[in-house]
Amino acid sequence: MTFTLAAWVTYTMWAVFALMIIDFVIAFSKSFWKGSFDTTFLGYLKDILYYVLPLNFLLSMVSIDPTGYTLIVLFFIGGASVIYKYVMDIIGRFRAQ
């Protein structure tokens, strides 16, 4: 485990995907044990399009950033926002019991 900038970018994406998977497993297991196959968990495809793809787009634009840090800062702000969203969604799923 290193603490370089590239490593933190990787850790941020791992956290986003891990929280997406945890939220998906919780939603899927609740719908499975309820006995109804609810397709609301398919919204994760939309989440990948709306949350993950823009983060990857920001990373692809870093090479042409004249300041060298603006897009990285935006990436970390966006990544922290997505992480916060999924943490709140997971907490909300447990409170809805």
C-alpha cells in the first residue's frame, strides 16, 4: 500500500466499486428474502453511467490539464461524493427494516 497520487486514485475507485457491490448485495438479498424479484436494483447500471463514467472521464483529461491538479481535485471531490452517497444508501437500507 503506497501513498502516491496514483495509488489514491486507485483506492478511490476501489471504494466506489466496493460500496456499489455492497449496496447491490444488500438490495438483492432483501428482495430475494422478501420473495419478490424487484428490478429496482438494476439502477446500478444507471449509477455506473452517471457516477463512475464521469470519474473516468476526468482521469482521462488529466494529461491536458494545464494546472496539473484541478481535475485531480475534482476527481477526489466527485469520488468522495459518490462514496458518501453509497454509505448513506447502505445506512438507509438498514434503517428501512
